[in-house]
Amino acid sequence: MVRLKKGPSKTISIIDVARLAGVSITTVSRVINKLSTVKEKNRIKVLDAVKQLKFQPSVFAQRLATGKSNVVALVIPRYEGIFYSFYALELIRGIGTLCEALKLDLLLHLTDSRSKFNLRGVGGVIFADIIGNQQQVEEVLACGIPCVVINQYVSDLEVNCIAIDNVAGAESAVNYLISLGHRRIAHISGDVVTQAASQRLQGYKQALQKNKITLDEGIIFKTDYSRGQARLSAEKLLKADKPASAVFVASDAMALEVMAVARELGKKVPQDLSIVGFDDNPSGLYGPVALTTVRQPLVQMAEESVKVLNLLMSAKEPQKTKKILLPAELVIRESCQPIKAA
């Protein structure tokens, strides 16, 4: 067994790993880059040496060794409550799981419209929404780096995108309430700076218009997706002189807050107020009343983005741009009922 001499603290290199493992630097590089052309006994030696030395491979060294980078950057616009949202957690879970399966390294990058985005060593980029940071997308495209945008249908750029059909999903929610006899239907929106919230508001309005129900702007409450603003909106809604009999809420987290406020004010769901959310957050199943909601395929969208990006990263020739719109699905549970006859 080869022993390394103890000396002053220094950065561990691939040479140190090769020396401890008793193999060539090329073999170490192949193991680090997850290439299959390595004998199993040598792979075990290298991994053991990496563990002993606490060696951290350089992204740039990997890129030089393979001719490309296997690093995927997930760019998430920074806005209020992003890491408390079911949406963000599902995206990270779906993208992270498939990156692991495809042996891609995931780099999480929080950003705002003013952030500088360092593209060194990045093999591909997934943008989760575009909120004031379209310039970053354009920079990535200009550099020729494979790129996919999710949760935003991008029509004005030649970029791959995968989005949810929020308009149709919202329409189905409001149409369901109308089918139960509701005519005074409120809406608590998310932050309309996001395409998702804006489109859900659009779907709400379209459903009313198609059913010849007069739109009342006074019962549309715009929020930042936070439960705090959902609570304030619910209080205004429930204390109004002419309260709505039903409400479509742009996220399940906010819908559950509306349900809590209703109970605090002595109202019953769905007897006094029918509620439909959006997301299909599992927490909607465990309240006093199971929440009717619109299921959006977040994990499917996340996994599909990794599949598309991996294909772009490994392709030897330019690929045709893909623009995918995934359907949303109404899930009927207990939080709605037909309106009482006057």
C-alpha cells in the first residue's frame, strides 16, 4: 500500500488519488467521469481513495477529460415564498432524481433580473420560469449552450420549452363550479408577474365569459402566492356585504388558508363556500375537508425537461426546437357542493 507523506495542508489533486489507489491518472479520470471502460477492482480502488482523501473533482477538469460538461444548471427566479412552495420542491425533486439517474450533476442557481450568471463549466441549463430574466436565457442561447425553459410557454424565442396548460386547467375549475349552480365565483390569484398566475386568471375570466356570467373585478384578489395575503383576501371575501358562494384559488397552499379562515369565521366548507385550488398538493387531502383541485403534472414537466436537455447535450447535430404544453386535470374531492336554492 502506498502512503502519502504528511505535510502542510494542500489541495488534493487527481495525482494524489492515482498514487493512493495505485492506478494511472487516466483510470482515475475515467472513474470520476463515470465511464464504463474501467475494471471493477480499479473502480473500487479509486472510489476508496477519493473517499479517504475527500477529493472534490473539478468541473472544469471533467469537461476537459470528456470534451463536454455533464453539469446541468437549474435557474430559479427568486421571489417571495419560492422555497415554501409545493411547486419549487416538486421541480427540484423531479429534476434532481432524473439527473442522478442519467449521471448528470445538478447546480442550483437562484437569480433575479440583475444577477450575473456564470456559464463556465455548464453543459446545459434549465430555466424554471422566466420572471424578468429573459436576458439570461438569451445569453445562454447566444453561447450555444443547450437550454430548456419550464413552466413558461415561450413563443418569442427559439428555445425549447415545457409548460402547463394553465388556462384550460383554470377554465375546468370554474366550469365545474358553474355546473354546481354557482354564479358569484371569486378568484384569489397568484403573483400575475408569473405566466402561470396570469394564465389562471385568464382561464377564470374565459369560463365566466363563455357561460355569460358578468365579471365582477371586486371579487378578484391578486396576491403574491403567500398564505398571508391569501388570509387577507379570504377575510375580505367572507366579510363582504355580498359574499361569493364559491372561490377558485390559484394554489392549494392559499386555498387551505382560505379554508382555515372560513372555519375561524364560523363558515362551513362546502356548505357556505365551495373552494377549488390548483396544484394537487398532498396536504390538501388531510384537512377537515379534502380539497378539490387542478392537478398539474409538475414532476412530469421536470423529468421531461431533463430528458430533452440530455438529448440536446449529447446530440452531435442541431436538434429541432420542442415546445410542449402538458394538460392539467380537475380532481374532484369534498370542498365543493351544489349551491342551495334561494
